[in-house]
Amino acid sequence: MPTSDAATPNADQIAYWNESGGPVWVEMQAQLDRMTAPFSRRTVDALAPAAGEALLDIGCGSGGSTLELGQLVGAAGKVLGVDISVPMLGLARRRAAQAGSANVEFREADAQTADLGTAAFDGLFSRFGVMFFGDPVAAFTNLHKALKPGGRLAFVCWRTLAENAWATVSMNAALRHLPAPPRPEPGAPGAFAFADPDRIRTILSRAGFSTIAATRFDTKCGVGDLDQTLALVLRSGPVGAMLREHQDKRDIVAVAVREALAPHETVDGVLLDAAAWIVTATA
């Protein structure tokens, strides 16, 4: 596991995705792939990969999106997935080996600072992987350098917390029994750091990108049935973060969250409103 030095950019995120977040995502990969599938499809469509292209998957996690991109660029193309989570990259490599995906490669790297080459990629893709940079302008400047002139960027990020019931329904239930966590500083790294489209445009413009667009995408999403959803909520996201500080409240919070989620259970599992931006730009 990489060490996390306070002076290292994104040190807190590196620690979290190796020590807490990553192992949970590995364990619940199938459910999380289900939740993110509609966002992945829409973002892939926005990127429009072509056969033979070289693509970079930023914050590739357990590799589901990387493998999908690899199929689209075909044997003549290649896809590099980068992430800071050793556990998730381990699963990604196992999945690629099982699928026989010879045109896909994974690398442990922080996209904010890693040498990703110069003009090495036709397209950059990310599924909820760009909101965690300590210095997003520096990160996207580095990514811009790796993109060929005229190359494309497409990523998906969450809109505001208030618009995302997948987070607020369980969080509000948990807050009946837990103290509210400190409010994050505006723009601080985290799931909702890119909620403001004007901030996105400013960051990308300062990093050298042009023809920047942020398009609303609204859907319902879920990870599975009520038991599967509760298990994930208690170990990740806002509720999981609060419970790590208050393990003694786990049982009572679990009851409250279950009651809050139950009305949203359908024949297709628990489904909740989700709101994202599909962001596109060119180098």
C-alpha cells in the first residue's frame, strides 16, 4: 500500500481509497457497477470512442469502465486505467485477465501529478473520478498535457447533495441519531466538489481546455435490494463516514436508514433519484 505523507498532494484521498473506501468497493463491486452503469453509458456516448484510439480512464477504480472502453476501441486501440487505490486496481487487473482484455492496462498513479506522457491519448474519460483532486487546476493541466491536440474529454460528476436522494435519504435518517459532521469548505475534495458548473468551466478553461459543456443528467439508480443497499450505505458514502466515528450508534442508525429506504424499494430494487453533470471539452 502506498504511504500517505501529509506533504503529498491528495494524501488524504490516497489514504481513504486504500484503507477504507477501496476495500468496500472491491467487496461490493457488482452492486456499485450496477449503480454507476447509467452514468457510464451516457459518458461513454459523450466521449464517442472510435476503433484504434488510445484512451485514458481517470480514477478507473475496479476497472469496469476501462474494460468497456477497451471493447469499444478494439484490438488496434488501447486503454490505460489509472487510480490511487491498490485494492481496486488489483481487482481491475484480475477482471481484465479473466476477460482476456489484452488492450487494457492499469497503473497506480495520481492523475494530478503522474507523468502520463505528452499528447499520448485521443480521449480522456472519467466516471466519478475527478472530484477528489486537491488542486483540480493542476490536475487538469496535467491531463491536458497528456491529450493530443483536438482530443476529447468526457467525465461525469455529481451535482448538488440536495439533488441526490441516493445520498440524502439515508443521511437524513442517520442524522436523527448522529451529530452532523462539519460542513466541507466550498470546493473541498469530495463527491460533490464539482456541483457548480461555473466552477467546472473555470477549472477546465484555466487548464487549457475549450468547447466546455456541462449537461444535466437525471436518473434513478440503486445497487440492489433493501439488504444490499443498507449494507453499502452503512459502510460507504456520508453515512459510512459518520459511522466510522460513532460505531456505537451503528445498530440504531441501521434501523433508521432501513425504514427510510424501504418506501423506495421496487421490483428492481431500491431506486433513488440521482443528478449528475456530463462534462465534455476539447484540448
